[in-house]
Amino acid sequence: MRYIKVSALFLFSVFLLGCDNEIPPERMKSGEDLYNYYCKDCHMRKGPGAYMEHYAGSKPMKPYKILLLIKYDFKKGQHSMPTFKQLSDKQADALAEYIIELQKAKIESR
């Protein structure tokens, strides 16, 4: 009888672990998923974030500059952005492409 209880508890635990639908960041592939995980807290839904909002009229960034910001340090005055060296090249490219799409959408909405 004890074997059945332990087995049932084990199976229930495995079932609960399988219910987690969140993708771990290292397996994320879409630029939108990566943006929501790594960038959205500071840059908000549309991109510039609280510190960059006053630059709203500035030109869109070039793709290579976005990649540099993702992979290497950025510091300007008191504000800095963390690096995301843990992202693969494919993930960094997907994230940069998504940011470019955000920039295009912002320009078209003006």
C-alpha cells in the first residue's frame, strides 16, 4: 500500500512539473520572446524606455549598433545597460530584428 502512495505522489509531482509552459531563456528563439524577457522591464513595450523617451524624435538605430548594444557594454552618464553575452548569435540577431520592427512601427505611427 505504501508503494502505491509513493508512486502516486511521484507521478503527481512529475505531472505538476510538466505544467510549466514558460520557455527557459536559453531556448528562446523569437525576437519578441527575447525582448519580453530581457528588455521589456526597462524599455517598456515599444522600445525607448523611461530614460530614452526624450530621444523619441531621433533616427532609428542601425542593425549593427543594436547588436553592439546587445552584446557589449553601454554606459551614458548614470545610465547603463547590461550586456547579454549569454545570447547566441542567432538570438541576438532575432532580438535586433525585433527591435528594428519596433522602430519601424514607431516611425509609421507618427
